[in-house]
Amino acid sequence: MTRPNQAPPPAPSSATVIIVDDDAGIRASLDSLFRSVGLETRLFGSPAELLGGSLPDGPACIVLDVRLPGVSGLDLQSQLVRQGISHPIIFMTGHGDIPMSVRAMKAGAVDFLSKPFRDQDMLDAVTAALERDAQQRAEAATEEDIRVQYETLTAREREVMGHVTAGLMNKQVAALIGLSEITVKIHRGNVMRKMGVRSLADLVRKAEALRVSQARRTTDHT
């Protein structure tokens, strides 16, 4: 690896780089590189060590060697996906080829660096991966908040929400589900309050985040 001449780009705070390589020298070199720019690290010498260890709760990415004893880096990537571990992966290899790169990228890798690589290239790749992980985590947290709000709705309120966010007017919803228009307005008001929105546009955005539609309405009219 060659040392960069320029300052590294900023990375999310409290971010961790997980290094998986059977070469102790490479692990130590990468550990020094990432710590020099304020990143936390966790080092593993094999896929088994990683799968048996603890992973960080905050933003993180995995720097993974393709050629590992036993389970390859690509096989480890598949195992992580099956286990629901979605940290972005940066592959590094001294023997990479096009099919290997394509397979890694299709499975979700964010970069594929051939050894020897410039430190700056690695830092750039890690920064992009950490930013991606932080964004995914923020989006997941937002969706979970919306889902919690949605769970407070009664079955009838969910049904009304599905029709309203599909573009139907109160009068149309009332005729469709056999309620008075004033009752639909009451349900709609409850939906707006419980979902924490002030406009139909905001409600539609939350419905889209939850993929709420007419197809998801229930027949349990609480």
C-alpha cells in the first residue's frame, strides 16, 4: 500500500471498519491506516472468527480478502447476506478477475480493490461504504418509526388510509366501504393524528414507505 498525499475524506462518526484477512501484516497495516484517520477497527483472521465474533451496532463496513483459507471471501459474503448482515463490503485481492468482480458486485459489494492498492483508494472506498451504511441505517430507523405509528391504527383506520392514499375522496371512500362521509372524515382525522402528519402528501409518503395500499386493507373493521 502507498501512503496518500491528500487528506482523507470525512467518514461518519463512531464508524467501524471490520478487517478480514489471514495475513497478519495486512491486518496490522490496514488497522494503522484506518486508525490514523479516526476510525475504529475490528480485526479477524478468518471467516469463522468473524461469524463467531461480535459486530458493531453503529455504521460499519467490511474490508474482506477474497482469498481466505477454507471459506472464501465470496462465500463469506453469501453467508452474511443469508444471516441478514448488511454491512457494505469492500473486497481486496491479489488474484482478482472479471467474473469474480462481477459476482462480488452483484451480491452487493461496494468496491473491489486489487493488491497492491493506494491507501487513498482504500480510504475513499471505506468512506463511501460507511456513508452508505449510515444512510441505510437512518432509513431503516425512519421506516421503523413509521411502522410503529401504523400499528396504532385500528383496522378500519388502516382501510381508510389505504383508500385515501390511493387518491380517493372522502365521499368515494364512504360509498366504497359503506360508511357515512362524516365517519370517514373522523377516521381520516384519527389517521392523520396517529401518523403524525398534517397533509395528505405527508401521509402518502409514509404509506409508500410502508407499501400501504388497497391490497393491504383488512376486513376486520375495528
